[in-house]
Amino acid sequence: MKKDDLVFVGHRLDAAQSIAAKLEHVDREAFDQDENLRLAIVHLIQTVGEAARRVSDEFRETSPVIPWRTIVGMRHKVVHDYLYVNYDIVWDVATVDLPALIPQLQAILGE
């Protein structure tokens, strides 16, 4: 494990928690109507994926329960296919997948 691996896990946790905070009192309709919020959430999802991409292969092997490839794949989708971002998927990632990931990242960091 590289020393930076935990830094990148921390970045992922920070971005995931920021998404949770931004969506705490927001329903899907409000999300759909707020372009700035949608752009912020997509950017934070990009940050989660970029931080996951930078974690070493050795570290990934120590946490196989985390869907590393899926997370990095979502980052690639919102960065490279930005004209066709599916906000149904973004909403599901932000409200289902990332909240489930937060405790796993906290456990890795010993929080």
C-alpha cells in the first residue's frame, strides 16, 4: 500500500459525505429542477471516481468489497460522455450507492 492510498480514500469519503449533505433535504423533483445542484453532484461523483482511480492496485486488493471498477467507470462516463449523462443513474449513485459506500470508507480510515 502506498501512503497516498489513504489520502485518496479520504478524498472519496469527503466527496461522498458532501453529496449526502447536499441532498439531505432534496427530493428527485427538486434535484431535476436545480441545474447547479446537478452539476455539483456530477462533479463530486467525478471526484469520488478520480480518487478511486488513483488508489494503488495493492490497496484495491485489500478492500475487494468496494466496487472499484464501477466507481472509476462512473467517473469516466461523466467526464468523457458528459453530453449524455443519465441523471437517473446519477440520482441512484448519489442517493443509494454512495451512502452505502460511506461506512465502508470510514471503516478503512478507522473512523
